[in-house]
Amino acid sequence: MREIKFRAWDKMLKEMFELPFGKNMFWYEENRVNDLTDYNVMQFTGLLDKNGKEIYEGDIVKWSSYTLKSGLGEGHEKISLVRFEEGAWQIDSSFNMAIYSDIEVISNIYENPELIKK
């Protein structure tokens, strides 16, 4: 069973931090209640990248797509956004990221949105 974890991007401070509770929880900080409206919350996928770094929803990852050409596998490097779709963690159009071993987290959508080409 995978560990349920969250992190959050503070929209005002422009910082990422680990969130100690679930998406719908409140927490206390310096005599005030935070209700998550000022944060973008991301869930841990339960997967690690090739360097052992935890992969979260909203991460930007680098990975290889392979095509067959003359009987040999040829790799094409891609950069994609991690998202939950159709019951699985996905990268690119419909690639289930759990089957790839060469995924590397290079940033996230909040710190470097320019890495994702429209």
C-alpha cells in the first residue's frame, strides 16, 4: 500500500512545503487557521524517480519514449506534467508512468511552468 502524502504551493509566498494533513483539513500556524484556499495542494504518487526523489502531482518530469526502427529501440527524450487521469498517474497523453524506470523530476508546474510546452 502506498503512503498518502501531500505537499502544497503557497501562492502568496511562492514556496513549496510538505502538508501534514489531507486536502480538506485545516491547520494552525502562528495563531491563524489556514483553509488551503491560498495553496495549490498536490498528492504524492507513491512513485520515486530514477534518483529516488518522490514524484508528486504537478511535477515536471523528463523521460524517454521508445520507438522501434529497424529492429532497434530508439529513445526520444520528453518532458511532461504528472497528473492523475483515468484512474492512474499519467505523463504525456496516456502513458501510465508506473511502467517507466527512467523518469526524473526536474521541477514542478508552479516553479517552472515554462518547461511545459503547450
